[in-house]
Amino acid sequence: MIAAIFVVSVLVALGVSVGVARLAKDVIEAVLNRFMSNQLCVAALKYLRFAIIVVGVSSGSRVRLLDDYLGAPAWNRAALTEQLTPEVCVATVYHTVLDSLMGIAWLFFVIAFIALVALLIIRKAKPEWLQDEKAPAGLPVKNESIPPAP
């Protein structure tokens, strides 16, 4: 019974994670396209979708329940199995869904924080090539104040 609950919790967490990854795909792709080239955006999108699934499954699955059962003494395992009522199983699935969503939300929070820190560092450095009127070093700058050579 404990192994069945563990398998169900992993499958539910996987379903929730894949669903969130599919729902967030368009939004993530739009944000990444704004700041990255197309090839880099595709790679980053694949990585983020993979990260969403891994974080969702790892935070939602009920590994602790399986560990407690396997670590319990032999004389106490029957009592633990008797405590698993249908209500406990439903509550376990409910907590699996919530914990998966919470883990994914924390992942998005950490990514947003890292992006904010990176943006602040770039703005603090004030690179000239980010300004509109200048180009990066080595690229030609269109300057209309210089007349063409005769």
C-alpha cells in the first residue's frame, strides 16, 4: 500500500509538472525571445522546461512516507499500514499537488531573483554598447554628421 501511494504521488507530481511546463511555455518563450537570440532561446526554453519537471517531481513526490515505512521496525509496519485510510491517501495526493506547485513557484522566484540581480549588475556597469546611439566595439557606427568622401 505504501509503495502504491509513492508511485501515485510520483505520477501525480509528474502530471502537474508537465502541465505547468506546457502552460508556461508560451510565456517563458516570449520573455526569453526578448532578451536572447533565437538559438539560445530554444536551448534555454528546453532547460527551463526540464528544470520545471525535475523540481515539480522532486518536491511533490512522497519519498518521506516511503522512507518512514522502510525505516520503521518490523513490529510497527503493520500499524503504519493500518493507519492508511482512504482519507489519508486523498490528503497525500492533495499535498503532492500543492508541494509540486510550490516547488515550481520557488523555482520561478529564484530565476526571477537571479535575473533581477543580473540586470542590476549590468546597469551598474553602464556598458556603452547598450545605449541606443552607440554600437559595440568593432561594429561600424552610423554617423550622419560626417560627409561622404569625394
